[in-house]
Amino acid sequence: MNHRDKSRRKILGIIIAMAIVAFCFTPQYRNTVKFPEQLRMTDDQITEVVVGFPLTVHVRPDQDNIVKVNGNPLNLFGRTIDFGRPVSIEPVSLGKVTLEFRLLGFIPFKRLAIDVIPRLKLHAGGHSIGVLLHSDGVSVVGLSAVNGTDGRTHYPARDAGVEIGDLITDINGQPVSDDEQVAQLVDEIGRLGQPAVLTIRRNGQVQTRTIRLVLCEETRRYRMGLWIRDGAAGVGTMTFFDPQSRRYGALGHVIADMDTNRPIEIEDGQIVAASVSRIEPGKRGQPGEKIGTFSHNRDAIGTIDRNTPFGIMGYLFKPPESNLYSEPLPIAMMNEVRPGPAKIVTVISGRKLEEFDVEIVRVNPQPTPHAKGMVIKVVDRRLLAATGGIVQGMSGSPIIQDGRLVGAVTHVFVNDPTKGYGVFIEWMIIDSGILESQQNISAA
């Protein structure tokens, strides 16, 4: 090979490299890279994926007759499609299928996992609820000193390696569930001259800590040097409930301990009917709040059995009444939500449900579940006058667009209370257990 041939090959290599780099900045390449890896769709929904690049690929499913591609049913032999044209995916039956896309029929290119679910119809909520959570054990929210009868200051729990955020499930083999029980048990163990052996959960792992108890000078009781909490209570909003299974979802976000900011691991709990007595309006830099009243022992309307990243879930004893919607609404999947006008349903006085105008400012498509799926802005003048926008206690208020339930209010923007985040209803439904319940009903 002479010098001229080497130079030509070098120049050709540079041109090819530049072409590849240039292609990587084209919209077609970005569309190819952004081709989804997961897709959840309802049985009446047609989804279109636009790549816009003239690639011929072979698509093959791992299950027969779950979806159609470009109007043609897919069997295990697959078929060839053109990515230069929009690719339409249409359900044939309920179920899960994984599509594998191959270049030239044999080079793996993309995999798409599809889950076809029924088009659920759920009752919209908006009702104010009191939330009463009982944790699975007691949470450590602080470490304290104990002034002993020996005149010295002790830190028994800290010295034993107990940390803020630990969940104590039992002491010396006895399950614990509230602070009074723990105080009495620790004093009894101390008077027997024994240490307290704590079983704790930390970051999903079970550990033990042995604490040398100290007789407190002030109380004359044995103490560990811990501040603990056995649950949580507050006001929120119900998002939806299923008329068939009576499963419900509320809040749109996890309930975390106010001191440790860690999700509360619940043992059980209940929701009760609540009434809004007044509103503390939100201001820039200062979130507002619904002030609600409810009874701990009366008006229970359901259980709490899940505290998930997308809200609390449980079973209703009796469905709450709605003065707005007598019939359930169809849900909208994430890829059906669009920027534009919408409404939220919430309570600002007493127990009366009201609709208010909002604008969905931005929709963030999410390949994996996340609470901040959309940005909403309150544009209703009456709601702005009453609350200043989104306030605490409004979390869980259903978002309705084009007659469909699309999501729930989750967080307020601290520096602009007229705006906040919403979660897609899709994520809440997955966590709620409704799909499993409906499958069980169908199987029966």
C-alpha cells in the first residue's frame, strides 16, 4: 500500500467518523435512542411511536397475539417493519409481551416490554380524609442523654450504636408498638438487672443492639436515651376508589417521618372522614395548609395497608358519597395526558367537593415510576383567592382532563404556590392492588 492509498483511507475514515458524529445530533437518531423500553397501555388504546429514520427492522414477540403492529397481528415468527414510518401498536388481548427488534433480521437493536391492561373506570375522590398510621414497631426520631443516679451523664442508646431512623420491632423478644409500652417494658427489664436487646430494621436489614439501661435521676425509671414515635396522623385527600374491589388510593406521595424523612413502615392504619375548618393561604416561600378536623375513634371509612411512593392504599368499608360524580371515570394512561386545561377536585370548606380550573403546564414522560410526572398551575380565581394556590392537605386531589382521571396533586412549588407537581394515575393504580383484585374477581 503506497502513501497515497494510506492518505485516502485516512481521509475516508475521518469522513465516516464525522458523518457518524453528525448523525448522532439528528432528531432521527435521538428518536431512535428514545424509543421506549417499556409501554403500559389499555386494551382500547392505539399507541404510535415515531422514529422517522429509514431503518428496516424485524420485530418478533415472545408471546402470540397480544398486540398488533401496523395493523398486523404478531405471532412468534414476527414481521419486518419500516422505522421510516410511524409504528402503531394496538392491543389484541390482555397480557404481557416483549418485542425484540433486530436489524437485518439478526442484529439485536431494541427490546420493548408491553403490558396490556383493561381500561379501568374509577370513582374520582377529592374528599378530605384524616390519616391515622400505626408503624410496624416504633421509630427512633432522636437520641438523648440520661442523667443517672450515679451523678453522671450517659448516652446508652447512642453508645450501643442505635441511630436516628432505626425501626425498633421488639425488645428482648417482645414486639413493641407504642411509646408507652416501650417505656414500661424498658423499666421492667432494667429492674431485673438485664440489658435491653433491641431488634431493629435499618435500610431493609434486621440487626440487634444491646443497651445497658440507666436509672434516671429525675424519673427514677430505667431509660435507653431515645426519642421514639409510634405512628403518624394528618389530613390529606382521597384520589380514587374502585367500585368493584373497594380499593382506594390517596395522597399521591409517601408518608415519611417528619424528623427522619424516611418512609413510615406501617403495621396498620385507617382513614376517617375529615372536615376542612379553615385554610391558611400559601405565600411565596411559605406553603399554606388545610386545617382539618376528624375523630380518631369515629367516622372510619377504610383501612390503610400500603404506604407507597405514590400514596397510601387500602380497603374502603363504605364508599364516600360525591356531590359531583355519580359514575366512575375512565383513567388515562401516561402517554394520553397532554399539556392544556384540566380540573382538580378538592375540599376547601366543610366536606363539600368542588371542581377548580388548572392548567397542565408540562408533561414529563417517565420510563420508570416517579412522583413528578406533570407540572400544574392553578388558574381558578376562586381557588387562588381562598388558598393562594396549592396547599398542604391538598395532596391527592384528583386531576381530571377531557373527562378522564389522569393523576393527582402531590407537591407545591415553595416559591410559587400557584404551581405544583402531579403524579400520573397509572403509577398510583399499579401500587394500589386494584389490578390484582380485578384479576381475582375475574378468575372467580
